Amino acid sequence: KTLYPAIKINIHNHTTHETLKQLSSGKLDFALITTPFETPKSVRCEKMLDFHEILVGGTKYKDLRHAMSLSDMKNYPWIGLARGTATYELYNDFFLRHNTDISLDMEVATSALMLPLIENNLGIGFVPKQLALPFLQEGKLVQVQIDCEIPRRQIQLVSDKGRGKSLAADTFYKYLKNH
């Protein structure tokens, strides 16, 4: 915005499926999408950032700081991203691979919405470590240790292979790639 103050940027928040659909229909110039997702042949993906999520709870869950099995966690209230999201499917598969049947007690649209719910002791959930870090440092959240590895994830910059971008979109795209 400093270099190009007249440029208007519209940021949308959709499920991965809806984002890919809007990208393919030309309604979006490009998208940032977290893995995993099925990559249509018509799109180009470029890795922007590796990240991992951690399991956290509010201060009420401070006794969970010692490593526990995932199956021991099924009696706690869980907060997660809503059904129909790629993240929901990722964790549903994760639980199944670990022979654990955990159902969400609260479903939200974004990871950022999870943090206030978790902070207020309404449950535990997986959130990106970078989002949780300030809350952990302030003592508002505790990291819940589990005895299995949480899936690694990425943020991908996704664009339509067959369609060019406007000068403004291309400039912003290049800025994101380089920063």
C-alpha cells in the first residue's frame, strides 16, 4: 500500500474448495491456501511457508502439559475448523490413523477464531504455532503435549496457469513471493 496507495485489495476467506472454485472461474487473481488440498491441473502452486500446528488449551488445561496419548484426549472438549474445510478433513484423518474417535464440540471458520475460545477454557485445539506463540508467552494458553507427531503443513500461493494477472495483481503476487 505504501508503494501503490491507489490499489485496492480485496481479501476473501473461503473454504479451500470454494477458493479453488472461485480461482478457476476467474473471480480471484490468486489465492493463499493451506495444505493439504487436491491440486487441480489448471493451477500452479508455489510454496510460501512451512508451518506446524500445536495442541493448546487455556490455563484450565495446565495439567495436560505432560505428554499424553491422543486417545487419552478424547474426553476433553475439542475446538476445530468446521466440517467441509480441508483442515477438518486433515485432523479427522489424523485421528483415524491413530485409532482415535474425537468429535469437535465447537466448530469455527478460522484458526484465529479458535484462539479466544481456547483462551477462555472452552476446549483444546490445534492452531498454528505462530498464532499461539504470543498467548503462550503471556501465559494465556498452555501447550498440550501428545505422544504423536502432528502433520506438517504449508501455505501455498495458487494461481490459474491459463490466465494472466492484471498488473496490480501480478505486482502484489510478486511482492508476496519475495517477502
